[in-house]
Amino acid sequence: MRFYDYTPAPSPRRVRMFLAEKGLEIETVQVDLAAGEEFREPFVTLNPRCVVPLLELDDGTCIGEAAVICRYLEAVHPEPPLHGTTPEQRAVIEMWDRAMEDDGFRAVAEAVRNTSPAFADRALTGQERYPQLPELAARGVRRTRQFMDDLDTRLGASPFVAGDEFSIADITAFVCVGFARWAKVKPEPRHANLQRWHEVIAARPSANA
Amino acid sequence: MRFYDYTPAPSPRRVRMFLAEKGLEIETVQVDLAAGEEFREPFVTLNPRCVVPLLELDDGTCIGEAAVICRYLEAVHPEPPLHGTTPEQRAVIEMWDRAMEDDGFRAVAEAVRNTSPAFADRALTGQERYPQLPELAARGVRRTRQFMDDLDTRLGASPFVAGDEFSIADITAFVCVGFARWAKVKPEPRHANLQRWHEVIAARPSANA
């Protein structure tokens, strides 16, 4: 099993935190996105979507997308459970994990990829080139601020994102709060629930992954 | 178990096709999106994200998102399998299902929600109001055309979207091809692989769901 990573990028960090929580160490290959290695061989054949993370199994099967990789790792290394154990728990945790992706990750990406010169003509991931749209960058910042508000509200009702237990949804949310700094959005002092939760997660050894 | 549906909408159709493939019939409630019922009680409390589909379990737990609902239904009604049976199969199928969502559904939604007067000031789902962006509508159409090209290429290499067997990824792709008509994008005569596959899926009884 081989993990394709790029240390500065937020999506593979989700997998790194997940691996750390599981106590797993696997062979890791850096794909230098700053140098455009994701668009060149050998990586582009492994993942024509040109994104990390990617997990290559021993038989050559390649699994893309952080959420899919983590669910696969949970299936083959169930302990400690980070996706719940009953079908109901698994569904609720997956629903929250998706909300963190859709409202958090996608919002920050919208802000960053439509602004940074590093993503000129690459406002979306993949091989096609899409121009940056300034109005979309502004919408991304607004959505990221909304994400912080909504996350604070949620964490006022629940100790962790998906309920009473730490889960993959906390990893996604925590990495997203860090990613939001790329869009110059940070939790505000008024986000007391979010701040309390953030300290709890940051104290876990996996937060250094 | 109660399924919240809106017959004209594409996302709940994914769940309807899935239920039909499983041979399941469950209590169904229509949420009239054309009348804005998703923003009002009782629905807004069940799903503050204000979207269908939603699955309400007997204990009151609410599960949102078509993909999450289908994975839950697979867990409690495993036969016939539509997500694969081994961890590796499940990961590959989930990866392809996500690709159909990200490259297909999200592209069409980008085109439709930034154009149709029905979505004025609601370019994104949810309670927040976001204005329509004409440039984003144009990008959505371009991405939808790219989706058709990529799907045709994939179906030239594989009989079904995720491999040799019919799966949830075919349901998502098939519903998305129908949804694309809302953006006035249809498969072209040159998409011979896509056309062949589409006839095969359309012949399944679940295609009428």
C-alpha cells in the first residue's frame, strides 16, 4: 500500500490525521503540486483527476478522494472506529463529514482557487483549465465565514461534530479550519464553542500529522 | 422509516432508483420544493440544510444526502449489492460514484441554479441566499459537456461506470444525464459508448422510478 501525499495541501492532511489516529504507518510518496507533478507521469496515469491524496493498493488499484480512502482504511483497520460502528452511526457521521466538506472545504477552495496566482486558469482541480472568477472568490470567503458560524452553533449543541464521540468528521472540520487561513478567515473570539473544540482536537497527537 | 422526496428533483431520484433496485417500498412524503416547503416547518427542523432526499428513521434520526442514504440502505438491506462486497470494490465504486457527483451533478447544478428564475438568489442550496452568477452558469454548461465526453470515454473502457457490474455509480450517472437536460445538454451522436450504456440502464425497471 502506497500513499501519495503533498505535505502542504489540506486534503491529504485529512488522511494523515486518520492514519495517525489508527496508528498506521504506510509508505508515502510526495507529489510536488507546486512543481505541477500531479499533471505529469507517473502520477497522471495513477490518478487522471490529478489530485492528492491517492492510495495505491498492492495489486495496483488506485483509490482517490480523502473520504473514500479513509472509509477503505476503516474497513481494513477497524480499530479504533472513526466512522461509528452501527449503520445508523455510520450514516450520521458520514452526513456530518460531507457537510464539513461541502460547507467548509469547498467554500475555502472556492475562495483560494479563484484568488491565488498559483491557481491562475486552474480554478477547479483536474486537467481542464477554468479561469478564476473574482465574484466566486468573494462568495467563497462569505461561505467560509458562514461555515465558522455554523460550526460554532453545531459545537454548542454537541461535543464533537457528529455527536458524542470523536470521528472522521472532526478530522475534516479541523483540517478545514486550518485551510481557511489560506482564505484569511479564522475563528472569531465570539466562536467560543468552536474555540473550545479546536483546543481539544489540537491536543491530540494526530493534529501534528 | 420515512423517505422525503420531491418527484421532479434529480437527487431524490437517485434514492428512488436505488430503492427500486433493492425491491424496497417505504413510506414516502412529498416536499413541494416549487412551493418552498423545504424552508418551512415541519421540514426545516428535520433537515436544516433544506434539501431532499431525507430519510427519517423510526427513532427520529434523520439522514441526509442521496449517497449517504443509499449506503445506509445497503447496510441494512445488502441484497442485491450495489456498492460492491469487498473493501476494495466498495472503495472503487464509491470513488466513481463521487466522480459522477462532482463532475456531473455539481456541474449541471452550477448551470441550472445560476440561470433559472426559479433559483433567483438561491444559486446554492440551503438557507443562505447567494446571487446567481452568469459566468458560473456558463462554466456549468462547459463542465456538463466535459462530463458527457469523460463519461463516454469511461464507458468505452468499462461496461458500467465503476467496472464490470451495475452499481450505485450507474444510478448516479444515469440520473445526472437526465438532469443535464435542464441545462440543455444531451449526449451527442458521437458519444456511442454513453448511448449504448444509456439504453442498457434505461431498460431496467428502476429507470422508471
